[in-house]
Amino acid sequence: MGPLSFTAHAQVVINGRLIRGQELYNLQKRLGYRIQPGNYWFDRRTGNWGYAGNPRVRGNLYRPVQRRRSLSERGLLYTPPVIGGNCVYIPGGTSWCKGQ
């Protein structure tokens, strides 16, 4: 193998466009990992990506960025009742007092 074949093999091509230098550095920095040399397709609308010539989706660049709502935002966080004196206060406005 000559130096030309190594250089051609070590390139990152996305949607038919060679990505190199500062552009490649910035993209890798934003993603947080090194992009392996190869020929890829990327759908900007969905964030899906895969290997050029193969329609199979290999990953999604948007999903890791999208934060899942917390348990409290989804109404699934357990809040224990508060006991004070002779009364129990249940979150949501309900209370029960002994002797009433």
C-alpha cells in the first residue's frame, strides 16, 4: 500500500463532502468523541446517520442531546406524607387529623 491509499482511507466524508482540518476538529469537539475515518450519510432533519451506500441507521446525533424530563416533571416523583402533631398532610392538598 502506498501513501495515497492510506490518505484516502483515513478521510472522513459526510454526505459526499470531505470534512477535514478545523471543521473536523470542531465537529469532533462538539460531539465529544473522535469520528472514525469513513464515508457516512447524515440526515440533518432527524439526526440519523449511517454508512454511505447502506440505508441502515447506525445512530442518532440528536437523541443524546435531548434531555429526558425528570420524574417530577412527569408527575412520577414520590412525595411522602408529612406528619405534624396530630395531622398527616398528603401532597396535593389532602390532610387527615386525628380526632376530626
